[in-house]
Amino acid sequence: MLKNLPFLFLLVLLHSSVWADSTRYNVSQLRLQYLQASKEEAVALQFHKKMSAYNDNDPLLLAYKAASEAVMAKYVWNPYSKLKQVKTANAIFEDAVAMDKDNAEIRFLRFTLQHYVPRYLNLSGQVEEDKEMIIQSLKAYPDSGMSKPLARTIRDFMLTKDHCTEAEKKVLRNINI
């Protein structure tokens, strides 16, 4: 029995590390962390540190990794650093979209970055494409695969400020979520 103890210990350790890693990147939690990161610098730093460690190929998690880069641009003071963060975020978003071009959440996250980037930087070329895809996904709800809270969050965001034209906002207001 004592011979097997190191093996059992190793098995338990590996199982717990796999479990911890899978909960570490829980999408529901990432959504909340991203929202908080956009409001609080300390949360943004934690969120960025966490997502910087992500090295796998799940498209949605890559999109949150990109979002963590983008949100850091808000908190760095140096214009060069801001630009570097946005370019890094854009590159990661490109990879995520290439892996899952029909995922409205990925497109929404990229839209939230590119909508606020000054146009003269030429880093917001997919704003209209993403907006159209987001609206189509919301119109297809619940068949789009989005959860009700996610669909509401996206719709409510798109209805604020200048994210959409008045005609697009009218369409969004008529979507029953």
C-alpha cells in the first residue's frame, strides 16, 4: 500500500490541477471579470495577468485574452504602450475570429474594442462587419445559441451611445429577449 502512495498523490495532484485550470477559465466568470476590468484598474491587472497565462486554442477564451489586452490600453499612460496593447488585442482577435467566425460573443468583444479605436489608426476595419453579424445573431435569438443574459447584455450595449444607427436600434428594440 505504501508503494502506491506516491502514485496516488501524483494522480490526485494532476486531477486537481486539471480541475483548477478548467475553472480558472470559466466563461461566465470571465464575462464578469471583463466587465469589472473595464471599470477598475486593479481588476484589469488581475484579469490581464490571468488571461496572459492562457496558451490554448479555444476561440472564445482567445477573445477574452484579446479583450484583456484591449482593456489594459485604458490604463497605460504612454501612447506607444496604448497602441501596442490595441495591436496585440487586434492580432489575437483575428486568430479567434478565424477559428470561429460565427460566434457572436467573439465578434461582440472585438466590436467593443474597435468601436472606440480612433479610425485614423486603421485598426477598426471590422466594426461594420461585426455589428451586422451581432445584429443578425440577436435577431436569430434563441436559435443563435446565445444565453438569455448574454443576448440581453449585448443588445443593451448595442442600444447605448452611438454603437448603432437609429434604424438598427429600432430593429434591436423589437427583438424579444
